[in-house]
Amino acid sequence: DGGITQSPKYLFRKEGQNVTLSCEQNLNHDAMYWYRQDPGQGLRLIYYSQIVNDFQKGDIAEGYSVSREKKESFPLTVTSAQKNPTAFYLCASTPFYSNQPQHFGDGTRLSIL
Amino acid sequence: DQQVKQNSPSLSVQEGRISILNCDYTNSMFDYFLWYKKYPAEGPTFLISISSIKDKNEDGRFTVFLNKSAKHLSLHIVPSQPGDSAVYFCAARGAGNEKLTFGTGTRLTIIP
């Protein structure tokens, strides 16, 4: 059964620590995306990657980093430089340059203690 | 600069009646529009989309209307069912651009 798996569902970290959120897809999609959702706001794009070993900054990339070493994996690291990291993080994927909609994982809620 | 706007944060509709969710956009380069439905603590799920070459697209109980001159789209759900209670996001994309721009969402509550 194909889909996008985000883990863990809930994550707690102390202030000042880096934390990495996992996103894996078995849909054979080329492009992958990371979004952040805050209460009362839409989804805002953090980073996206259209092919392996290549990625671009989205609208709110400061304080975040990504890697794309494998087609099926796109981990997001929330660094200590991110001033307000507590949020709901969503990963999505889509075939490259298609009119197919983005498919989303179920998200990771990150809370900084 | 909010390029995609959903001006109603919430909407309540009686079960069986029509739900109409609205979305406005400012970027004339957008040519593909989507609606997503989201339950709490889950990822959004795709509902329906429309290309700018059309003004209407229908899929079962869901119909999306696009008015390009007004830069406005709407999602109609009829008849509304309790399972439709969720947050609905509209999103837009420019030609040849993979990036989606999302609105802030409208929370729809269906009253039994």
C-alpha cells in the first residue's frame, strides 16, 4: 500500500537542540516537499526537492536544513537557529512536472520544551 | 503578501444543505487550483482540482467553480454530511511551477 510515512507523530525536544523529522515515500514520486502549519495559518513551504541530491528553499527556510540522498527519503532538520520551531510539520510528494496533486503524510507535531 | 485568501475562518451548515467555501487569489500567473480537506492531527487529503481553462469541475458531491476575471474560486458540497466537518484549504500553482501556495483554511462544521 503506497503512501508517505512521517515519523514520529509527536516529538519533544529541549530548546537549543537540533532535531530531525523523517519522511519516507514508496510512491516512486520525484518531488518532495516540507511544509509547516501554525494555528490559523495555511501551509507554508520550507524546502522542496525535485530530484535526488538537489533541493531548493521555500518561503520560510531559515533555521531548517534538508538532504535528499535517496529518492524515497527527504529528512528535515530543525536547527537551534529556528526561533519558533513548535509547529505541525507536513511532508508531501508528487511526480515531477505533472498535474497530479501533492500527497501528504500525516505530519509530525514538534514541541520545544 | 497573502496570494491566496480564505476570508471565512469558519462556517456552520445544517446537514443536508449546501456548503459553499470561498477562496480569492491575487496572482494572475496561477493556472491550477486545488482543494484539500484536513482533519486534526492528520495530513491534508486531496479533494478536487480545476485548471484555469475550465470554469467548473464536478466530482460527486463536490463541485469547484472558477471565476478568472474575479480571481475567485468556490467549493460547493451538496448535500453536506457530518463527515464533511473538517478544515478546507484552497491552493494554487503557477504554470510549470511545482510549488503550491495555500490559503489559511476554513473550518467547516456540519450540524446534524
